[in-house]
Amino acid sequence: MIEVINLTKKFGDFTAVEDANLTINYGSFIGLLGPNGAGKTTLIKMLIGLLKPTKGEVFIEGQKMNRHNNDIKSKIGIIPQHTNLDKELTVYENLVFAARLFKIKKKDHGIKIEKLLHFMELEKSRDKQASQLSGGMQRKLMIAKALINEPEIIFLDEPTVGVDINGRRKIWDILKAMRSMGKTILLTTHYIEEADYLCDEVCFIDQGRIFENDTPAILKERLGEYTVEYFDENLKTNYKYFDTRADAIVFSKSIENFTYTIRDTTLEDVFYNFTNRKVM
């Protein structure tokens, strides 16, 4: 569905994204994972036509993406990192406004809005001003706005940033439901567990470059499914990775004088192993 070819974006002497290549198939849920400033948002803006690439191309359903391709834009839903709600309007009014932007007929948008309010569990808040909603509820309303045109492709840029753990888990359920509907989803996040839990595949990006792209399970298997984490005499935490728990146990006997733990390898371990700095 989406083909990214040698995509590069420079701002003066600074390269925000460099030679990104990515293929996203129909109905897949892809996570773009990296620390703040890695280039995730810049890449998303090029994919949706808000930024013109310095070099490279984006094709969506075989059509070249640009700012003026309204046919493709009509098939896309976007949940930006920063709030795009009209804070003075109610929940219901925000959805009506979104429907009008997509030129959805009045006789049709009422039904769509009621379905979205139910899907997002926003029915009891329909008459509240957006400014009165919690951070998690505002995020749910932003997702509802992005779904008003029944898009085939959904881009989510840090959809749970600033949301508490309960709100984040509820949004995860919504995203899983969207995946079950056959939507093609690209999610940017710096929450490791979010990508591991939700995504079919993850792409690691750091300093503007995509350097790994595979399923979470395969990425962890490549590194080693078991991790020995120990704190040494230099007051430094070390990590050793092993294919089997038995191998991890054998190694642990050589560091019995140190504080250590044997645990399952995580996506954070994979990222840290490649970049030597954690995603926070």
C-alpha cells in the first residue's frame, strides 16, 4: 500500500531524515520507533504530503504522494502529536466540524458521529467542551476525528504521549480494534512496550536513518531471547544475550559476585544494542 523510496529531508545543513526506504503492506500495523528527535515526525509529514522531500518519493496505492493529491488524502486519517481540537467546541461539535471538512452530507454524518462516540466511549462526554476533557479523552476525540471519513490508512504520531497508563491502555484497545477492521496503520512512538504490544512490524529509526525493520519477535530472537543484566564493580550495568535460558544460567555462574537478573529480552534491549542509548 505504501512505498517509501530513498526519502531524505534536509533543513539547511541538518539532515532530519536520510535515505529512508520502507514498504507497508495492506492491513499491516507498523511501528516507527525511536527517541525524541530521531526523525519520526518529519518522516510522517513527508508521507502525508505536509513536507516536500529534499530527495526521494512516496507512493500510496501506486500514486505519488504530494500536497495536492486529494484522492490519496481522502483515504488517510491523521492523528498528530499535538492536539488539533477546537477547545471551545463540544465533543459532538468537533466531530461535526471534522465531517464538514470532508464534505460529508448532514444526513450521513449524524450516524457516523453516533457510531464513533460509541466506539470511543465518548457518549457521556458528547456535550462537554474539549477543554474540559482529560488528556486521554482528548486523544480519543482526536482519533474519532481522524476516523470520520472512514480512512483506509491511519497515521498516528505519538498518540499516547502525555496520557496516563489507564488512558494509554484504552487507546491501545481502540488501535487493536482498528487493526482488526483491516486498516493499514503507521504508528510513531518512543514507548517501547507500545510498539511491542501493538505492531506487526517495527522500524527502528535514529538520527534520521531507519536501521532495522522486522517483527518484534524476530528482532528479539536475533539478539538472543534471554538477557543477563548485571551491575559490575565499576558501577555499570551490563547486558549479555543468549539463545537459551540454560546458556544464560551458565554465564550467570561466572558473575555470582555481582547483582544480576535473568529475564526475557525486550525490544528496548534490541534498540539499546544497536544505538547504545535507551529510548525514554
